[in-house]
Amino acid sequence: MKTTIAVIRPMPSDIIALLRQHGTVLYNPDAGVLEGEALAQHMAQADAALVSALDHIDAALIARCPKLRVIANIGVGYNNIDVDACTARGIMVTNTPGSVDDATADLAFGLMLAAARRLVEVDRFVRERKWGASAPPMGLDIHHRVLGIVGFGRIGKTIARRARGFEMDVRYFKRRPLPAREEGALGVRYQPLADLLRESDFVLLQMPYGPESHHMIGAVELAMMKKTAVLINTARGGVVDDAALVDALKNRTIAAAGLDVFENEPHPHPGFLSLDNVVLAPHIGSATMATRHAMAMQATRNLIAALHGTPLDLVNP
């Protein structure tokens, strides 16, 4: 019996052509966003599914897919998928680590610069023809400042390498410190979280989301930070207590924030929308044409490998 592969989102033609070499592809690029019942019906008879981080694959949907053997997620994070339910059913789940590292690191620095130098505000200042009539908003330096990175995997290390160009003093926190040789090569040093929060001019979050990291940064942690500090979140929504961050920005507990991820995406806390001291991006860490194509190709190869019994980038325990 021929394998059936469900593709949920619009994909480049070379991705679809490659998948068609390995099965019948259920794909309708004109169908729009598939959610709820439409998504369940599309996946119901599939042996494998190519999904994105925006597709919510829960236990109820999985129960309606009796043939499903593989879910290949286009994204590093996979909290959009009920992995436990998949594991109980013997469904392999894969993700795409590595392909997003550089693009996400670039965006992290973009958010840092935008928040510190108040680029959104000064853009509006020029557009509203205030230049010359009054002084523009003053920003904060990045060069020679302390950057504290919370979560120090591939992306955290990539960000640290970029920080060299700004001559920043880079500290990091993770559960297990790196070997001294690797710290030396990267030019970083370990700090306990509380010390990092207190001493950093920029706190950048780049840890995975899970029960242990839920609201890792809340009111208590924000109060530890400098009043001149800037928080950058390019990790996942839920790592930060967004309501607490809104309060901290309103009350100037910290100076500013740059956010690419939020709780309850795509509906961020409404308190952010009226604040000038936060820069908001719609979860675009990987949103370059080259990176998104690389992610889709990596997920496609993962799906094919899993169908042939040699899964790559397997998420299941």
C-alpha cells in the first residue's frame, strides 16, 4: 500500500516534488489555513504529516489519525504537538534544530538594537515631522555592555559570537556550565541566574519551553534587573510572565524589552500594544526566505528518513 503524506501549509515546489517520490501527497496550496475539523479531516488518513510550528496537533486530533506514523515539525520548538500522546501511539515526532540558528541570532541583535536605540520611536519621530522641532529620544549603548544569555545551546552560542563584534561582556546561565575550554573559546563566563539578572545590561532569553521554564522570568526576576536593563525574548512564549513584564515596563522597573514570542500567540497581552518601550515582532526568528526553505527541506528529509525506519532529529523520548 502506498504511503500517504499530508502537507498542512503552502510549500515550495521542490519540497512537494521530493515528497511525491515517497508517497501520495495530500496538498492543496489554495486551501488556506487548516484548523480544527478541516485539519483533522486533512490528516485523518495520512501515514505522515509535514506540519509547522503554527499547527496545533493535540491528543484529540491524533486519535483521529489511525495510520499516522510520523509528524515532521518545521521548527525547533515543538510545544505545538502533544509529544506524549504521539509517543503513546508510537508516532515519531521530529523537529529542525540547527537550521534556524543564524537567522534567530540576527533577529535577537536586531531586537536588542531596536529596543536600546528606540528605533521604532525615532522612526515615528521622523515620520511625524518632529525632527528639528524637538530633540529625538535618547537611547542606550550596546557596545562594551554586559549581555546575559539565559539558555546557552546552539542559538545562545551563535548570539555570543555576534556579541564579540560589539565588544560585549557576555555571561550565560544554563543548568550545567560549559567546560572551561569551551568558555574560553567563546569568550563567555557562567553566572548563576540571580547574579546574571542583577548585573546584565541586556538579558536575552534563548531557552526551550517546558514545565521547568514556564514563567522562568516573572515579577521577582524582573525586579532583580537594573532599571536601565533591556529584556530580549527570542525563546518561546510562556518563558516570560507577560502580565508581569507589562507591569515592569509600565512602572519602569526595567527600561525596555524586545519580544519575538508571546504567551497566547497570535494574541499578545494587550498591555504591550500601548507601550513605547517595547519592540514587538510576530514570531519571525526564522522568517527569512533562505532559512524557511532550509527548515522545510530539513523537515522533509526527516519525514522521509522516519518512514524508512531511520529517523533524524527525533523528539520522542
